[in-house]
Amino acid sequence: MALKELIEIKFRLADGSDIGPNKYTPATTVGSLKEKIIAQWPKDKDSGPKTINDVKLINAGRILENNKTLGESRLPVAEVPGGVITMHVVIRPPMNEKAR
């Protein structure tokens, strides 16, 4: 995959709604994707993430690591020209008093 090729990704939320799709370079880190999700989180939804540690991104059954790039994560669907990758967004629930 050449560095100039963009990867089109949409983020599927738990309620079935999507953020995106948007295009990213293979050098984009998973952490920066999470920051974009937080910034674009629908204002009408409760319990939005506060930090990137509140967000898990799952692609092809794998949880993606914050410090890895899209290229390093080897997104299998990105091999399909013109394909949009759907990543699932899981939000860590807020800790209650018992969990602390």
C-alpha cells in the first residue's frame, strides 16, 4: 500500500449510527482516530467518551492499539480498492463507586 493512498473509514457506534466516513492516511495513529471520534461524537447522545482511553476501536475482531498507525494495524479490508472500512466503537462505561 503506497503512503499516498487514503483509507476510507466509518465508525459504527453501539446504537448502529455512524460517524463518517472520512479518509485517512496509513500514517494516521489509532489514538488520533479516537480523538476525532470524541470531537465528532453526536451531541444528542448521552455518555460520550471523555478521553481516548474511554474508547476502544475494533476492526476485523481486533482491538487496535493507540500508538499503532493504520498501516501498522494491517487493515485487511483496506486492500479492497474503494472499500469503506467499518470500525466498531466501544465506550468504556464510567466507573461506579463499587468498582473503585
